Amino acid sequence: MSAAPHAVYIHIPFCTNKCHYCDFNSYVLKGQPVMDYLNAMDQEMARTVERIPPKTIETIFVGGGTPTVLEPDQMTYFLDSVRRHFPDWSGDIEFSMEANPGTTDKEKLKAMRDGGVNRISFGVQSFNNTLLHDIGRIHNTDDVYRSLENARAVGFDNMSIDLMFGLPNQTLDVMSHTLDRALELDLPHYSIYSLKVEENTLFHRLYQRNQLPLPSEDDELAMYQMIMDRLRSAGYHQYEISNFAKPGYESRHNTTYWRNEDYYGIGAGAHGYMAHERHINIKGVNPYIEAASKALPRLDSFSVNKDEAMEDFMMVGLRMHEGASKSRFAGQFDGKQMDAVFHSELSKLLQMELIEEIEDGYRLTEKGILFGNNVFGTFVGALSESEA
Ligand code: SF4
């Protein structure tokens, strides 16, 4: 692996409110020291590139939180700071920013565009207003249409929306209606995730009290099947288990993760993977600001040995339609052969018809896509625990 990543992840941990299912590192914006936070990230970026000077940057992804809660002048300040520390951008850089409908007026979108952002990923989740309200989102479908219109008006054409399925009280009909509305937009990319009830969320507390009316497992599986059928028939390539794109619009940044390649990780709670070391930053806003004024604001960092890295490679690689590539595997791991390293795991999964062999590796079968977690779980500790 190269010592200098070509990808940068930056985390803005502020949101207008907290959604009922959210366990991301995000905090309600009101009263937060936003400028101090942006300054602290400026310091972290300076220390980071001093340690590992950047080469040409191919992708930047600003996530959160809701990065678009920044005011236009804060946005400009932030994007200038990114450009200062990571000045060498490839000519076709993919610079994505997450946005929530209702937080993107034209002035802010223009500041984003002027600062180099060329792809927006909107957190839409559903086109059913009742459902949106019930999961704690503060936008409605009108906000979605307005935000997309504003984005198009200032020149964005590379846009994606996130949708969710398996939500409380969501039926197949409700999901089908959402897909109708989403596909009418004719966007180049859709990300569609199932709800996971995570600890420390309102949904988890309701779930424990038996007060969360989730769809049955069969209905959730039927929704996923419907999503795949509808998106594929509409001409979208399912290039990852939750992601669908028109040709050429696959997220290059996320593909970095799925190929197990290095990336800088900046901001509160951000993860990074550089020079065989993973890190996670301090999560709280004020503790992060304080720590970043003195040193790299790490909560934890640990080196990833080759066995763990090889397991990771398989787990993330098999998420993609391109599969876990044998040649990339050999390239990352000093010529090691995937077939030899994971002979028993691959044989078992082939026999169960959960994966299939392709020209340069393995990928999930149609059946494997539905049971992806079982496949990925096969590689957890496959090498690292057997030697422990
Ligand atoms: S907008 Fe996203 S990050 Fe913010 S609270 Fe909702 S789910 Fe979490």
C-alpha cells in the first residue's frame, strides 16, 4: 500500500437535530463552537500532511453529521482550508459532500461549488412524509425537490440520494411509492440501506420496550429484492450491495474503502487508514478542539497486521460487483495468492453458492447478495484468530 493516500474523508459532526435511529458521531448544532471546530480541523490537517505529505488527491468526501449546516462563509473558510492542506487535486477529482434537504440554499451551494465540491449526496431516506416524521427527520418531500432544483441551478449534475428500507411501519407499498418518486428524478446514483437498530438511539430504547413496529424479516427481504429489481430494470448497475449507479457514476471515494486502500481521516470521530495503521479520532466536539490544538487528536490508533488486512480486504471487496480481486490482493500483500491464503473459506462459500469465481477473483452470487453478512463473517478472524 502507498504511504500517501489519494483519498480524504472529513467529518462535520453537526446536525439540525438528532434522528431517532442515528448513532453517527453527530451533535445538535445549536450552541456549538463551529468556527473553533473548523480551526481545529485546519490544525489537524496541517499536522496530518506534515506526517504523511499528500500526493495527488483523487477523492474527497465530506460527511457527517450534516456538512451543509455550515453557513456560506463558514463553508468557504472550510473549503479553502482543505485546498490549502491538500493542494494537488487530480483533474477529475471526485469531491463529494453529504447534504440534507432543507439545508442547501443557493448561496451555500454556490460556495460549495466554488470551493471545488462536484458531487452531492442527499440524505432523503423516504418520499413518505409521515415516515420521515416518525424517524425524526426534519425535512419533507418538498424540501427534497427544492434542494435538488437549487443544486441543479448552480451547476451540480452529479448527485445521489440515500434511501432507507426496513423502517417502522414501512410496507412494501410505501417503499414502492418511494422508489417511484426516486426514480422519476433520474439521478445518476442511489444508495439504499436497511435500518439497523443501534444502541444509544431512541429506536433502540423503543425496540427494547417492544414499541418499534419493524417490518418482518420476510418483508424486509422482499423490499431489498424489489429495490434491486426496480433499480436494475431502470438501468442502474448495482456496483455494491447498497449502491446503484449509471455507468461512470460509481462513488470512487467509497470504492477506496471497498478496495481496502488508504485514506486520510480528518475531524471528530473520523476514522483513517494510513501506512498500515488505522485510527479513530476523539469524538466529542470540545475535547476534539482541545486535543487538536496540541497534537493529532487521536482516540485510538493501532497497526493493522498483514493477516487482519487480508481479512479486511475480503470482507470489503466482496461487497462490490467487481468482487475481491486476486491481482489487487497480490499487489497489496507482497504477491500472496488469495486462493492459497483463504482456500478453506472460499471453498466453503463456493460450495454454498454464496460466491462465484470471476476472471480476477470472487464476487457474491445473487443468493450471496441476500446473505452478505454471513459471507463477510466467514473472514472475521479467519487468519488472525487461528494464529492467536
Ligand atoms: S441527519 Fe444523519 S447524521 Fe444527522 S442525526 Fe440524522 S441520521 Fe444522524
